[in-house]
Amino acid sequence: MLRRGSLIYALLVFLAGASLIREAAFGRLARADERWWAAVAKFGTPVVTASKLTLVEITGDTLSKHPWPWGPDDFALFFQAVLPFQPSVLAVEPAMTFERGAASGDDSVYAKFLTDNVRRSPKLVLGGRLGSSPDAEVVPDIQPMPVLRNVHGDLTRVPEFVAVESWAEETLRLTTQPGWTNVPERGGPRGWCPLVLRYRGQPVPAIVLQIVMHLEKVTLDEVEVVLGPRDAYIAVGKSRKLPIDESGRMLLNVGADFTRVTYDNLLLSREQIERKDAPVSPPKLFADRIVLLARTDPEARSIAMPGGRMVSPGEYIATSLATAEIGAFPRRIGAWFDWTLTGIAAFLALWIRKWRPVLCVVITLLLLGACAGGAWWLFRTRQLLLPALLPGGLAVWVLLLRLVARRIEKIIAF
């Protein structure tokens, strides 16, 4: 039989649960769940689903030998080294723009060599950034670019830009596709990567979507974008479906794995193969794979991923691309779980006065361990994310209530 006044314990637990649910959604404590989800994704993503993506890193050591900004010669060496491996898709994250007058003397030779290699690349995406007009009173000229035609839903929440901030040289655009690299300065709650952007009101594919289109060998007409508060997605052909939100963003999986090879090791491997020596990076790391060239030096690492790790825009794009390529899309379990867990905890609190303190601690720790194991299993099998702040906060609150139950009864005089 319930003790008189037991409802006060249930009410206190329920109010604590409601407060934790709000804090996890809008408050400062939301980062606790982000760090938990990052850990679950890191250790819960199956290794067997590693993506066929190789990130060629422009590291700090690379920049000590090839100072930034790069010229045609540095990019030409990359294409010369990687093209013989026959990658399925090539992508360059930094905008291949060169200063006026740079293409003179030896540079003009490298510029022509670079242009020839770009034209030889069967599937190539060149990075660029959309932005705003530097002069609010001057409308920049419209740049022709691929536009998504099969779009359904409200586009007003998709980020819009009116100008091209940076793009490859015009001579390099003729046989390539643009890949807009407008990733958020911070990873955002749980890390979202835009797949669709707007340029002068028209929907255009971002770099990740453009690479996936090349991977699936589809045209713009074969891509369907559905925007809305529920069941928003991008269908790339008939075999791949990317879940997005109503802003055209995809939730990335920080545990999605990909291969890393430095720019220097790529050049060295090509030289070793030509000398018929064993390469430091075997050809299988590039052949029939997606190869992305991007900066990963400390200066470029300006984005905070879920979990607090700093990455460069190129690494952020690589993680997003690996997520899309392996199809391991994380999604947060519904709000019903939060309220159900809060209701169960409030119901059990009706008997909190009868629990022995030591037994209460042991059972709470066992339940938290079971929740952690269940969270890992659900993510590994179904990519479902369970919260950590709510069950952990409820456990601490229930333990505190049990320890001070006698004092509460004396104060309120049950």
C-alpha cells in the first residue's frame, strides 16, 4: 500500500524529467547528448560498412613544401599522380582559383598541363563557395550552373545565396561539375550537412550530393528532392535515398569511416610504382574509389564536430560523404521514448520511500548500464540514437530524493 504523500515524489520526478527534456532540446545541456551520440556513432558503426572514400590530405607538412595558396603546378601534380589509378569519382574541395598573372613562364606550362588533366578526368567535381554580394547595391552577374528540377515542397527554409564567392578557373569548368562547399562554421546540433542550396532562388546540389550523383551515374532529371516537416528525402536514381530535414540538410554519422592518405604519400607512391618499387600507399586505396583532395592542416580545422573534435571543411565533407555512401544515417528516437521513460520513473517513485539506499544505487547503476548497452545495440543495428542526459539526470535525481526522503517528510509533515 502506498504511503501517504507518495505522490509528491512522483510529481518531483516527472517535473525533473520534463525539465531535462527541454534542456536536451533547447538548453546548454544539449551538448551532453551530442558528445554521447558522437561516442556511440564512433564505436557503434560497423567496421564492415567502411566507405569507398579516400581523403587525400593537404597537411601542415605538405604546406611546408607547397605553400598556400596553391598554383596550377601543385594541383597538376595531384591529377598526374591520381589519374593513372582510375578512381571512380574525383573531387577537389579547395577552389582552384589562381591569382591574375600567375600563369606566366613555367606556370603557364603547368596551367596547360592541369587543364589537359582536368579534361581527361571522367567524373570530376571542383569545389567552390556560394556567398553574398560584396556591394549590397550591385547585383552580380548570374553564373550558369546545374539546377535541380524535380523538387517538391517549400524551398524557403533552404539557405539562399546571390553570388559565387569562389569557384574554379573558367577554363577548368567546361568538363566538370561544381561542388558547393558551404558547410556550417560549427557542426550544429548533432552535425548537419547541407545537400541542397539555393542560388538566386534556384535549388542547386551541394558537393556531397553532386558526388553521389556521379557515383550513381544519374543526371539532374533523375534526382528527386522532397522537402517538408516529415519524410523529407532526396532520391538519387532508383537505388539510393538520402534522408534530409526541411532545410535540405542530412544528419551525418561521425562514426562513418574513410581512408586517409597524405598528398605527399600519393606523389611518392606514384614515383615508386614508376620505379617498380612497392608503394607506401597501394593502388587499391585509389582505384575504383571516390578520391577527395582537401586541406586538413591545423589552420583549416575551424569546424566543431559533435563531440567537440575540430575538423576542416574537407574532413566535414568527407564524413558526410561517407555517411551517404554507406547509408548509415543516424536518427534520434522519437519524443515518445522521453515521455515514456519519464512516466515510468515517476510511477516507480511512488515507492521510493521503501527502497534501501544501497540497493537503490546498485539497481540504478545496472539500469544505466543496460541503457548504454541498448543504445549501442540500437545504433549498430538500426542507427537509432538514444538520449543520455534524460536517463542519467533522472537516475541522479531519484537517488538524491531517496537519500533525503526522510528530511522531505519532516519538512512537509506528511
